[in-house]
Amino acid sequence: MIFSNKIYGQDPMRLWMSYRAQIRVTKEWRISAGQSYLFSERAEELSSTQNVLNIIYRLNSKVNFGMGFQTSKSMTNLNQADRNRVTARFNLANNIENYRISHSFRAEWHSPQRSKYEYRLRYGFRIHNRKLRLPLKARPFITNEFHYYLSGDPLWYRDDEGERLVRQAPRGVHAHRITLGVRIRPFRRFYTTLSFMRQTEFNAGNKYRSINVVDPRNGRVRRRFNNFNVINISTSYRINLDK
């Protein structure tokens, strides 16, 4: 099977597959671990794998926070150093009539740092109808997420004649992700999620904090936008140790 088709212009379609297990240690504490497989445009070409470990504390049904660690390994360049990520997160949910809105705040440190950022702040909100009754306990949802980049490699920003003006990192809100999906529960404590996600990068605010910068001297683009589309298939299983 080959995913060589592209939509939204020339943006590639990718396939992500993952599984995880969540262990409920107590009513408040949970540990989750899993692995993801990321494929490029060709579905038979594995580009990288990710291993994830999270520790979560649930204050109540609407508030939780936690820490996580993720390591990614390139399968197309085995000599490339693994990419590591440390994450702190906070989630807050509230109900408005029949709908549940979940807010997520996430801070990430990437090592080694990426060219566009070393730290990334992510805010997302997810909406689903909590009273909708569908077969297999299916739950459609939509998620919007915004990314704020910090401490990337500095760039020289130039005027229209090519003269240097300022050298600094492209800090700012530079990415948006929208996800449409459905989560189903075919068995007790077992969940499967099918979703489509699109990432769009952009320049906003101060032009001297931009990514996708054109060098006026030769027309070359520095740090092109990383726009792509993803079909995501994930499964999870919860184990209760407190019973």
C-alpha cells in the first residue's frame, strides 16, 4: 500500500500508528507507556519510532497534570542521534450543556534542539458531545492546537536590499494543528482512535521572528514551513491495579 497522494497543494500525507497501556495505580495516579510508528508518504517506509512514558495525577474528573518522556529513533538514518523530549502538562475540562471541552497546556524541552525551537509550548482544546449515544460507544471529536516556538537557532533578518538588521531566534506562535477523529470502545477498557490531523506552520506577529524566511540576495528560503497531513490509528488498554 502506497500513500503517495497529496492534498492541500503539495503537502504530504503520513501514517502514524501507536499503541499504549495505561496502569491505574490508585484512584489519582496513572502510568502510561507506549510506542508509535511513523511512516512517510510511502506507507511501507518506516521513518521513525517513538517510545513514550507518562506519569499522570488526576486531581478529579476535570483536572489532571503530569510529566512525560519521549525518545524518537530515525529508521531512515540509523547514524542520526535519538531525539528526546521532556514534557510537563496540565489538562482542564468543563461541560457546557451536552458538550465537553478539554483544554490542554503542554511545555516541551527537546534535546538535541531542533532548528526552529528548543522549547515548545502547546495549547489545545478538544470538543465532543458527551451525551451522544453511538454503537461501540463511539465518540467523535475535534481538536485545535497552537504551538509557540522558543530558543531555536538564530537567523539573520535582512532588509529588502539584503543588509543585516538583527540576528535572533524565530520565537512566536508558528504552528496550528486541527484533528478530526472518532474514539471507539469495542471491549471494556480497550480503546481505538481513528483520526485525521493537519499541521500548518505560519509567520505571525513580528516579521523579525519569522520562519520560512526568504533571503533577498538570492531568493533562497531558510527553514521552510513544515506542513503535512496525518492519518493516525492508535489503540490503548487500561489496567486497574487498585481493585
